Amino acid sequence: MSIQRFGVEGGSGTGGQHLPFARAVAADGWLYVSGQVAMENGEVIDGGIVAQSHKAIQNVLAILKEAGYGPEHVVRCGVWLDDARDFQSFNKVFKEYFGANPPARACVVSSMVVDCKVEVDCVAFKR
């Protein structure tokens, strides 16, 4: 089995602290992308659910691209929302990125570890 890790050398979270996990791990065609929030330069961006949803998904897509995958390879997404009332707004943003070939998905409401409105992870596969 071939395993490759992305982003273990310097991943950082809020305030620039080092995060003790890889941004993604590839194994035999599978890519597991760690949860992404609407973070830029180590800080959560300002804005509501729409802006933060775009940024979180864009962060996931950037990791996919770095690993040689695209949105068409995503087979499953996990979504955590801070507020259930944001579900429809998030769905509209999600559809912009995955509408043509939507992956399987789970969405839950949860308290967040950082001050954000949404977190997204995914599993992708390609031969």
C-alpha cells in the first residue's frame, strides 16, 4: 500500500498554532481530506454562512488539487453546521461546487472548536 501525506510539515490553525494532523492522506487511490473551515492565513474569515461555506469548500478543493484530484473524484463529504437554520443556505453554495456530480453527504449540527459557522471534509477516489 502506498501512503502519501499532504500538509504535515506546517499545517496551522487559528492563531498560527501547529496542527498535529495531515491536511490530507492518500492511500491506494483514496484521498481523505481533513475538515476545513473558512480559514485564510490562520484566521477564520469574517462573514456569514454563505461566505464561510464558499471558503471552506474552496479550501477543500485546493487540497484536492494539490493532491491531483478534482471535485469529480469526491465520493463523500461530511458537513458540520453551527446552526441548523443555515442548512438551506449551505446547500445552495454546495450545489455550486458539486451540483453536476454530487457526492454522498452527511450533515450535522455541532458546536465548533473554532469560531466558525461550517466545517467540510471529504473522501475522494481515483484510479
